[in-house]
Amino acid sequence: MSTDPGTSTIMDAAFLKSTRAMLKAAEMTSLFVAFVCFTVASKPRLITATVLEFLVTLLLYLLYLLKLNKRLTLFFWPFVDMFNSVFAAVYLTVLSLMALTTYTVTGTLAGGIVGLLSVVLFCADTYLLFTKITFNNPRHATLNQGNE
């Protein structure tokens, strides 16, 4: 690769500096901490849920970072990302409340609290995505907004 400003790179440096990238990194961090807490408490159902959502969030992060959203135009990626954030918020709310009400080990309690923090982050992500997606704009304008 050359260092000319006119050439395209594999990674999207603008995405790395964006609010959404920082929010996705915070989501992944909180999910990883919840995973560690649930692993210490030996709760397989909760471990599976946090790992699954961590992987989905990581894949969406890599999708935007490597600019794959511009190559794979089969899906409207901001909407897929928003749907995932809504689903994750609801799913983690149920799991975290279940962990908080049935805890017998401190790790389950800590994981439930961190899970609720993840819910707040996913709700913020949903709000940011919803404000960026307007269904009246042309598709290319909305896709460009997805990196902010």
C-alpha cells in the first residue's frame, strides 16, 4: 500500500475516532467483564449469552472498521446494527435481571450489574443509530452516515 492520501486503505481511520467506535469498544469491554464474572460464577447460560453478543458486536465493529459495509451491500447495515442493539438490550436486560434475582455467588451479582451497564450502552447505541438513519434520505447518504 502506498501512503498517498488519494488511495484507499483497508482500515477506516475515521471510524476508529468516531463516537460509535468508542461505544462499540465500551460494549465489548462490558460484555467481556460480564463474561468473566459469569465464568467465575460457573453459569453456562449466562456465559453463552454474553459470549454470543460479544462476538456479534465484534463482527459489526470489524465490518465498519474494514469498510466491509461498503462492499457487502446486500443488507442495510445501520439497520442491522440497530436491530442487534435493540435485541441485545432486551436480551441482556432479561438475563441480567435473572442473574440479579437468583444469584448465589458474588460473580453472578457482579455480572448482572455489568450486564445492566451493557444494556445502557446498547440503548445509547440504538439511539445514536436511530438518529442517523432517516428513511427519507437516499441509501448512499445514510450509508455514509453509518461511519460517524
